[in-house]
Amino acid sequence: MKLRWVAFWAMVVTAAAMLVTSALNEFRRQRRMDELMEEKVEALRQAQDRLNRLRDRVEFFKTEEGQAWIAREKLNMAFSGEEIYKIEGELPDVDRAVPK
């Protein structure tokens, strides 16, 4: 009679241990999935921000001001009658140039 109860309780404890272990593993897996989801959402937000900045830049370059900027910066062009000044020499050290 005692052996039956020992076997019964051994099976009950084993089943309970299996259920608890399974539940804990599932909670850990769910937490990891949530972390991965947050990382992916953040990466998506950054990609969308970058895409919006690039779209704004493309729209800017379609305007006359944008085309003038490209001509000045990338092609070293200027409007007719415009004077270009070239400053030569070294820049002063900021710490010495600014009085304290």
C-alpha cells in the first residue's frame, strides 16, 4: 500500500516539475521575443526616419535652391557677377582667440 502512494506522489511531483519548467521556459521565450520585437520596431523607426530625410532631400534638390546648392557645393560653380573669396592660412586656436 505504501509503495503505491510513493509511486503516485513521485508521478505527481514529476508532472508538476515538468509543467513548471515548461511554463518558465515559455515565459523566457516570450520575454526574448518581446525584446527582439522592440529591437525590430526601433530599427524600423530609424529606417523610416532615414527614408523621410532622404525624401526631403530629394524634394529639396528638385527646387531651384537645391540645384543652386548642388552647383555651388559639388560643382564649384557660382552665379555670374558673384565674387568668390578664398581664405588662406590657419584658423586661430579657439582657446587663445576667445578671451576669458
